[in-house]
Amino acid sequence: MSHLILEKPIRPGVALVRLNRPESLNALNRALVAELTDTLVSLDADPEIRAIVITGNERAFAAGADIKEMAGDSAIDMLILDQFQRWDQIKRLKKPLIAAVSGYALGGGCELAMLCDIIIASETAQFGQPEIKIGVIPGAGGTQRLTRAIGKSRAMEYILTGRFFSAKQAEAWGLVSRVVPPELYLEEALNLAAEIASMPPLAVQLAKQSVNKVYELSLEEGLHFERKNFYLLFASEDQKEGMRAFMEKRTPQWKGK
Ligand code: DAK
């Protein structure tokens, strides 16, 4: 059974992936995670697509991993299932991912939003890592990505209590880039994706890769990485086209080459 709705293209160059298990607040069961990662990997290879938006519904982006499905698992079941092999594919995607979040983004749902490159939130969005309340801790990146995004003291407070925080708080702390009224969050995310999709694809890819290195490299190594990518773009036809179009006062035609 399909747990996703894919619309492609919903705008020029943009795919929309909608999580679709409304009866369980889009809880991320194994079938959904498999379908989601397969879909994202195939969109990443699709020449028609240059940016991807992931959303849920008004009530929930995703309320976390499916507790009912994993409740009886042993550590060895988890090890054998090795779901992280799939999950880690998301962070290796080259194309930009935008999370359009309304309602609950909890546990694995919050972790999925944080795996995206940009989060646009509805005023109704509620974020949290409530795993502590069910006897575990965030396991799909939450302790690392939330701490990097909002700082140690706040991350500790929310991870150790499992309390939720609002879209406004998430915006003030830099976790989300924008909070908009509920009727606009998806529209805003799609418009942003369309704008990014109209940019030269190779430069978008290398910019995303360079920004993401900030969490993995020292400043010196990061600057070196950025510089190599900057030089590399001078080997692209799009760099020649972009600069020529500027001088000729016309709109550039990108080839992605
Ligand atoms: N799992 C399964 N079912 C869930 C669910 C979840 N995470 N969240 C909600 N549901 C189901 C409810 O059981 C209920 O189903 P029925 O009883 O109608 O059959 C339905 O969705 C509606 O939920 P509620 O009746 O509870 O709705 P309320 O408005 O009263 O409450 C709530 C909404 C979001 C506050 C509440 O549902 C809630 O606390 N949900 C659990 C949130 C949570 O603890 N999330 C963290 C789960 S642990 C991994 C990737 C990720 C993870 C692990 C591994 N790999 C790649 C390996 C992440 C782990 C987690 O996320």
C-alpha cells in the first residue's frame, strides 16, 4: 500500500512528496521510510526535477517513527533491519530538499525535517524530540542536528523533557527559516522550491554540498572545500552562460552542464 503521494512536476522543476498515513499522524513505519527513500533517490536522478518539497498534512508533518511497529523489536532486530542504511540516503541527496511543516513534527518527524536543507513552517507547527517519554532517545540524528541548530542548553532542555516547541520558537532559534499562516506554508515552500529550481543546477548542488560541510569540517577545511567547488564551477557551461547573460543584459539559459 502506498503511503506517499507524489506530484511531479507541481511547478517547473519541482516535485512534491506528501507523507500520507493520516490515520496515524504520518507515523514513519518501515514501509513508508522505504517508499520515501526510494522516491527521493529516484527524484534525485530525475533530470526533470531540480528541487523537492516534502510535506505531510495540516495536522501532522510526521509524529515520529511508528511506535506500534517498533515496540516489540529487540536490539538485534534493529541491527538486522538496519533501517539507517535507507535513512542515510536522504542526507546524500544532491538536490535541495525543503520541508513544509504543519502540525506535529516529532521524533523521527522532526529528524526528517532537520535532514532537509530548508524548513518552512506553518504557525501551527509543533516540533519536539519526545522519545524520552517512551524510554528511548532520538536515534535518527536528533541529538546532533537539533543541538547544532538551536544550541546545547535548549536542545538538552527539550530532549531531556520531551516537551514540544512552537514554530515561532523554532524560527527565533534558527531551526526554521520562515513561519507563515497555515494556508500559506505549502505555497511558500513550493514557490521557494521553484525559485531554487530556476537557478543553475550545478551551482545549487555544489552550494548545498558546501553549506552542509560546515557541520563536518573545521573552518580552514570548509573554506578549502568551498574554494574547490567555486573553482570547479568555472569548468561549467552554466558559469560561462550566466556571466555572459549578465553582460548582455538577458536571462541566462541553464543547461546543468
Ligand atoms: N506511532 C504510531 N502511531 C502514532 C504515533 C506514532 N509515533 N503518533 C500518533 N499515532 C497514532 C495514535 O496512536 C492514534 O491512533 P489510534 O489510537 O487512533 O489508532 C492516532 O495516531 C492519532 O493520535 P492521537 O489520538 O494520540 O492524537 P492526539 O492529538 O491526542 O495526540 C500526539 C497527538 C502527536 C501528541 C500523540 O499522538 C503522540 O504523542 N504521538 C507520539 C509522538 C512520539 O512519541 N513520537 C516519537 C516516536 S519515536 C529511525 C528513524 C526514526 C526514529 C527511529 C528510527 N530509523 C531510520 C531506524 C525515530 C523514533 C521516534 O520518532
